[in-house]
Amino acid sequence: MGKILNFGSLNIDMVYSMPHFVQPGETIAANKMELFPGGKGLNQSVALSKTGAEVYHGGKIGSDGMWLLDILKNSGVNCDFVSADGSATGTAVIQVSPSGENCIIINHGSNYEITKEEIDRALGNFGEGDMLLLQNEINLLPYLIESAHKRGMRIALNPSPVDDELLKMDLSGLDYIILNEIEGEAFTGEKEPEKISAALAAKYPGLKVVLTLGGKGSMYTENGKVIRQGIYKVKAVDTTAAGDSFTGYFLALISAGKSAEEALRSAAKAAALAVSKMGAAASIPTMAEVEAAELEELR
Ligand code: RIB
């Protein structure tokens, strides 16, 4: 089993429990506000590590974010490649509605201060058999992809949040892409899941595509072979980090040599359990919890 380097964002999440999402021109009081560790990068490292994988996080925080490192380390993530000399740690303002839906504003902060030297230093410890995981909340993604590809690493991208720069990027070095339907449509112009996966595979031959379909589950496509997975039924408390739990679990199990079917099943269960709790990283279940969970699958 190879090592996994997740080069990604670390955020301080300010989570506001709202009676409803704020409307233009409206001022309303939150029911409560809580601080949580977050960032798609941090959340996915926690999820990877909770499966028992050997996980290294690369990224940058400011002095206000040292507690995020404690969270990662306590989850078993190696933080040797996280620099703590950034200007100010990234932040996210998250509104959570009574039905558990969210809307998120992020401020990149130190997540966009990563240097090529820091990337070279981290990647120097990885090679063939290892995996690099990326999201779209840090700078220098093209350099990371190119450098990891040269080293023979497998590369996975969760292109969230999607933006114009990412849509123009050459993604031919990727082995896996994990994205939702909206992101899939932004990349391909297609709306139907089958067409999105086919268009991505046509543009990037050999790319394995994992498409998450909200209430309809997920769909994995590899060389024209399609595997479908349903969702598991839970009472939604906070959907934040459901996608991050899914991504971390799926890739860690693939990296451990499990089949795509098995990886999808555990990923779907981990996402469901994350939805049933408040917070991002704080809501990600352990492998033991995922294995013990008896949940009804909906397709
Ligand atoms: O995917 C959820 C994450 O998105 C939050 O933790 C927030 O920090 C944003 O990056």
C-alpha cells in the first residue's frame, strides 16, 4: 500500500446555524455560531486517515491556525509538509439551514501562498506507488500535477470549487477525478451523468471518473465500464464535508487495493454518517463506525 500526499487547503470554519439562509439586504441572527476545523484539504486528509491509510498533508497556515495541525495530527495525519509561516489561515463562513443544507464563502488566506520550493520539498519524498490528492482551494495546481506526474505518482483531483482557471487547465496527468454533476457540466457542457463521464474520458483517455449524484448516489466509470452506488439513509444534520468524506474514503480504499465497488460502498456510508453530525472534519466517521453502520441503501 502506497503513501498518500494530500496537498490542500486548511480552513477555520465559522459555522452559523441559521433559521434560513440570509437573503439579499436581510440581517438575521444566527441560532448559534461554532468554530470548526475545515477546508476541503484538511477534511479529506482526516477522511483518508480514518480508513487507516498512511497520509501526509501538504499546505500552509498562519500562526492563527496551529490548532488545525493538532486536529490533523490527532487523526493520524503526518504534517511535516504543512508550513506555518503564512499570513493568515484560510477561513470559511458557512450557513447551515434547519434541513442541514449549507452555503459557503471561503477566503483563501495562506492556502494561496504555497511556493514551488515547498512543493518540491514535499514531493521529493514520494514516487511510484504513491498517490497525490488535490482539490481546488490552493494555488499552483498545474505545477503540482506536472511535478507529481514526472515522479510517477498516481494523481486524483476533486475539482471543488470549480472556477474558470481550473476549467482551462490541462488535466491530462490525472488518474482519477471525483466531481459532482454541476462540476461535471461545467467541464463538459453535458447534463446527463453518462454523457459527462463519457466526455471526460474522451478528452482524457484512461481517466477514471467518479461522479457524485446527490440523492441518486454515485457513478464510477473506467474504460467504459460503469459501476453505480446508491446513498445510505440518515437524518441530515449538516451536509458539510459529506463530499470530502466520500472522496477520502474512496481514494484511500482504492490506494489500499480494494475494488471500485467496495471503495464506493464505504465512501457512500462514510458520507452518510458525516451528514448525520454537525461540522466538517469533526463529523467524519472512523472505519470501524463505517463498518458497523447498518444503513438502508437507497437507489
Ligand atoms: O467541503 C467543505 C469545506 O469547504 C469546508 O470545511 C470549508 O472550509 C470549505 O473549504
